[in-house]
Amino acid sequence: MPARHEEIAEELRRAIDREEYTVGSLLPAETELAAQYAVSRGTVRQAVASLTAEGLIGSRQGARRVVLAGRRSQSFAELRSFAQWARAMGREATGHVVTQERRPATAEDAVRLQLRENTTVLHVLRVRGLDGEPVLLERTVYADWISPAVETIEPDCPSVTQRLFEDTGLVFAYGEHVIDAVAAGAQDADLLDVRRTSPLLRVRRVTTTREGRPVEWSDDRYRSDAVSFSVHNSIGNNALARKTAE
């Protein structure tokens, strides 16, 4: 028989999967959950700690816990960070910053981040890995208002999303993704340990707050032998849109 806190943790996971608690929403307070499940607050804390360790919820000192992600396979109806996705598979997310510098926003940066051209933004090139093996390059441009918080994060932080929530309360709520294939150039090949011209899965994305304010835009390139995406749709709900190549 599983311990009571494990049962409660599983019930909360299922509630998150059913979107009874959506991404960005608050979990009930400990006292409410304790009353709901007829257990002590200590038992509730144990259950919630499991979800925090899995990256499903975030916890800040003195604040209610916020749902950060669903738990199962990645879908295009759900926004999940690389670290959250890795943990859901039982893998360890790793990463390190290759370059980080402030630059004037280009015309593309300005459009994607809804900023004036030449506003100072932060460009970060980061290598991400699964269990230490490089599988992803992230070329991310952060908006001026969040850049100072990003710059304070240590270069090998496994989850920038989680750290920004802990430090600032920021929740990445919505994302728009464009997916295509590209050939690895010299830098991509070197950092991902693949041959030059090897096929890479590219995901260009813009991420915003719940209010629709752009936080970042990124050109993410995955090794094709390491990562794949799946899409689940129906006649009434289709999260995938087909577009011609740009």
C-alpha cells in the first residue's frame, strides 16, 4: 500500500492532467488540502514536495504554490520547459551557457518581443543535455525587462524557467512554436557533437506571460536522434497548424 502522501500526490497529478488546476493557477492552501483529504498539513507538505521535485508546481517562500506544467508527454497544447520535460521522463536535465551578451534589438527581435528597435536585449546561447549528453542548442533573446534577472542565474542552472519563477514570480504561460528542419552548421555540429550538415529539428518559439507580454524568443535546435514531438488532435480540437516554409 502506498503511503497516504503518495496517494494525495497522485490525485493532485491527475487533477493537473485533467486541467482542474491549469498552468499558472494556484493550488489550494495547505489547510484546504488537509481538510479535503482529511490528513495533517505535514502529510500535505510531503505530497506537494513530490510535485515540486517533479517540476509540476513552483513554491516561493510565504506564497501559494503555482502550477507550472502538466506531467505527461509534451503536447502543443501545453507549455513545458526542457527541464520539466526531462524530469517527466525520469532523465536529468543539464545545461551550460556558451555566450551571453547584451545587444541592441534587431528588427526581428523588436517584432517578436514587441519592443522598439535598438532596445537593449539579452542574447544567450545555451547547450542543454539529457543525463549529460548534449541534445539541444537554445539561442534565446530575452526582453529588456527580464534580462537583469536572467543575468544573475548561474551558467549551469538546469532550469531557467524554475529559477525565474523562484526569483521573480514569473510564470511562462503561453508559447507559439514554428517547427522545421535545418542542417547543422559548424557551430551547431561542434556543440552538439554531430557531423556538419546533420539534420536538426528546429523549434522557433515566442513565450509570453498570462497577460500576453513577450518574455523571450528562441531558436532551439534539437539533435534528431535524441528528441521527437508528438501531436494529439481531434475533429474538435487541433493544436497543430500547417504553414508553408518561411
